[in-house]
Amino acid sequence: MRVLSKMMLLVLLVLVAGCAAKSVVTGQRVSILVTENGFEPAVVNVKAGEPVTLLVKRTTDQTCATELVMKEQHIHQTLPLNHEVAITFTPSHTGDLVYACGMDMYRGKIHVE
């Protein structure tokens, strides 16, 4: 009976651990395309204090938006044509974070709540 109780306890612990692992939030993911019109969507909303991953894909070679620069977060990321790039950071306070292409002609905004 003791062996059975220990086995049941072990099975229960494994099940609980498995359920807990599935409910873990890994952060906020935001998809952004770089098109002939610039960054789309131009404004996105995220929560402060939680990791954010921007999934940025440049789909055109007709603009100067070949990189994403966000000075406040010290981000300067090249955006290769037709490849999704993941940019992860954690905004520490509410407000707006502005990002742009390297020439500061095309802009986007992350509204941090």
C-alpha cells in the first residue's frame, strides 16, 4: 500500500507540474510588417513590466526601412528582406516608445500601458 501511495503521489506531482508549465505566460508577442507604407500597424499596445517580442518582417525593398531603431531601448536591428526578426525587450514604464528606420523617415509607436 505504501508503494502505491508513493506512486500515486509521484503521478500527481508530475501532472501538476505539467499543468503549471503549460500555463506560464512567456510574454507579449507583436507582429509588425514593413511595407511600402512603412511599419504596419503603426501603433501597438503592450503592458509595462512584461517582456515584449516584436516579430518584424520586411516585405519590400522599396523603402529605406531596412532596420528598426528604438533609441530608448538601445535597439538597432537590421531587417533582412522577407525574414522575420525577433526583437525582445521589457518596457519598464508607461508611455510611448517611438521606433523608426535608420534614416528616421518611417516611424512606429509602442504604447506602453
